[in-house]
Amino acid sequence: MSTASSPASPASAAHGEGASVPATALASGPLNGRVRVPGDKSVSHRALIFGLFAEGVTEITGLLEGEDVLNTAKACAALGAKVERLGEGHWRVTGVGSRGLSEPDAVLDFGNSGTGVRLMMGAVGGQPVTATFDGDASLRRRPMRRVLDPLREMGVAVVAEAEGGRLPLTLKGSVAPTALTYETPVPSAQVKSAVLLAGIGAPGNTVVIEREATRDHTERMLAHFGAHVSVEPHGPHGRRVTLEGGAKLKGAPVAVPADPSSAAFPLVAALLVPGSEVILTDVMMNAFRTGLIATLKEMGADIETLAERSEGGESVADLRVRHSRLKGVEVPAHRAPSMIDEYPVLAVAAAFAEGETIMRGLAELRVKESDRLAAVADGLAACGVSHRIEGDDLIVTGGGVRGGGPVKTHMDHRIAMAFLVMGLAAKEGVSVDDVSFIATSFPSFLPMMRGLGAEILA
Ligand code: S3P
């Protein structure tokens, strides 16, 4: 898109729902090389949305050009921003200011992305515009009440919604949003962010209290764009975030670091394939995103931090990863928010570890792009890995992994990538039924993995 000033195109249709692309990962030789995975998905969505709200120009480098983020870019354009692609990952957003959103003349289609739609519902909710939100079959199954409930309290009207508070739905934003103090019932950065974004236009302080702290990219970006935000601890694992209302955001440059949730796939692959040594550069090391690295190190992983530095307000590092013998560990429930997207690939690592890995408190996995708890369990079963689910806990018993499949991916990019990683170290390789959704978050996954030495047939 050179200038994304046209209304959102139906991404879900363009995506070709139903046109599955199967693939097989074969047991591969050592993986070697130095790669930078694409930009962080969470930061990329937010950079565009803050660019929309800001006065003046926001220049973004390293933007993830995956389908999820491109849909957010189209939505920003439909809401009045000028959105231009200047080069690979290099985008310029000319914003409309905190009260300047225009009413879109078509449905905003967020494809597969829960982050895109939930953050944008918050953004629109705090503005006097009406908009309709939709997505693909996976997104239409996901719960939206977690965002609609606090937004209603702030004065947003839900004009139409599908059964159970699901997409497609239409919101009429508030002319004068009420500032709210809200304790999130589930640990969700998306819910926190929706409330804070709606609170930008509110007259008083908007406060979000989390019992379990989640990723803090929205708080950081609010401050970076000129809003007044303060954060205090709340209980042993929580935080209390206060945003002063009436903020006037000013455009600011954003350099997007490499996505730790995407880096997780080549990282675990390097740990599992004998003889491997891979360097992952510029990986974001935000403390609310590094639960997987902490867990893998407890399992005995050889992950060396080569150069930790601060770039664009985030800590980043190059990581050297070598093949390692892993042992099972217990992962506490309170760590889940800092690695919520990494459990599928951790389950794959656990399948190769010695002994049991117990992953506690995984209820939120049931409402991701798929029911990830069920999808992971079914995939493990299809590959001969012994495991069980007890309540919200997943317990995997490691050992020699047979592999096989086919693994059903249920429109879920991370299920597809995780089981392809398994195939690189499993005796029989692993087939997955559909790799097309990988394009939502990591479009270069297949060529990048092949460049490291992975044999993946698609
Ligand atoms: C995200 C938050 C997480 C995560 C998602 C990205 C974000 O979801 O799973 O991939 O950018 O805020 P929840 O906040 O709903 O847990």
C-alpha cells in the first residue's frame, strides 16, 4: 500500500479462508546463521494507532508487515489518518489529533487479529464516531465482552453485536467518555490498552488495575507521545496504571525492535536440532515479554545475551542460542502473562526435555486465535507425545519424539510454527494442515527457517 487512504478491504476474504496450504518439516541438519526476525507485533499495532491519534507525523521503522498489522494500518486510514509506506518496514502516519477521528464509510476488517480489533474498539470508543468491526472466522469466535464491558461503563454504546458479544459489532463512541477506575477480570494487555485508549479523551484520570501485570507497551507509548501516565505496583504481581485524561498526543518516531514472540520459533528450533548455533539480533527484552527465555534457561538452555542495549525506549539484545539438552520444569501461573503467546512452542520444547514439564494457569490459551490448549494437546497426541490437561494446567512428558501429524492448526499461526519446529527434530518430521496464517505475524518464517538450514516442504 503506497498510501492506505482507502477503506479497509475485506482482509479475511483476501486471506483465502478455506484455501489451506499444508507443509511438512523434516528432521534437519544443524541450524546455523544470524537472523533478525520481523518487528514486534504489539509495538507495531500501537505505533500505527498512536500515530492516528497524534497531531503531526509519526515515522515508524521496523514495522511488522504481517497481515494483522496491515489491517490495523488500513483501519487507521479509514479513520482519517494519512498512512504511507516509504520503504520496507518504514511507514509514515500523519495523525488526526485526539478528537479528530472521521467516521469510516465501510466495515473495519481486522482479519485474524484480536489485538488490532480490541485496541481499535477502545480508540474509537473514546471518540464521537460510529464504526463496525469485523474479522475472520477465528476472530468472530473470540470473546469481545472483556472490552465491551468497561467501554460501556465509559459511555460507549454497543449498537449491534453478534451473539455472545462477538464480532461483527458496531460501536457508537462517546462524545464525552467517563473516566473509569477498572480492575481487569483477566490478565489482558488488550483489555488494559482498550480502556486506556478510550480514556485519552476523558476529562479525569483513567485507572487500570491488574492483579497480574501484562505487557506495558501502551503505557510506554502513551508517555512517548506526550501523555501523563504513572504506574505503581499492586500486590505481589500486579500494577496500577493511571492516565491523566485530556492528553494531546504529539507524533513521535518509533523504532520497532524484533518480536520476541517470533524469535521464540528459531530459538527453540536451535535448542532442539543437534549441532545448531543461531544468533537472533535486536530481540526486544521487555521484562513483560521474556518469560519463555527465563523458563528455557531453567530447563538448561544455552542462551547467551551478547549485547543488551536500549533502543527507542525498549531494551533489546542479540541472543546466541546453541543446541541444548533440556530438562522438565514447573512454570508458575503468575509467569503466564509474560509468555502467553509462547506456550505452544514451549510445549514443543518440553516434548524433547527429560522428565515432566508442568505449565500452570493456561485458561487464557483457550481464547486465543484458536483454543490453543486443545490445539496443542491434539498436536502433541498426533505426534506421539505423552501429555495431559489437569484443569488449566498442561503437563508434557518429554522423550524421543516420533512426530508425524497431520497437526490441525485451526487458523492459528503459532500452532503452525510451533509444530513445524517440532518436525525439525522429530524422527518422522511433522506435517501441519495449513501454513497460510503464518503470514499474519511472521511472513518471512519459511524462507528464514530454510535459510538457517531447516527442511520444510510446502
Ligand atoms: C497482546 C496481548 C496478548 C497477546 C497478543 C498481543 C497485545 O493478548 O496474546 O498476541 O499486543 O496487547 P491478551 O492481552 O488478550 O492476553
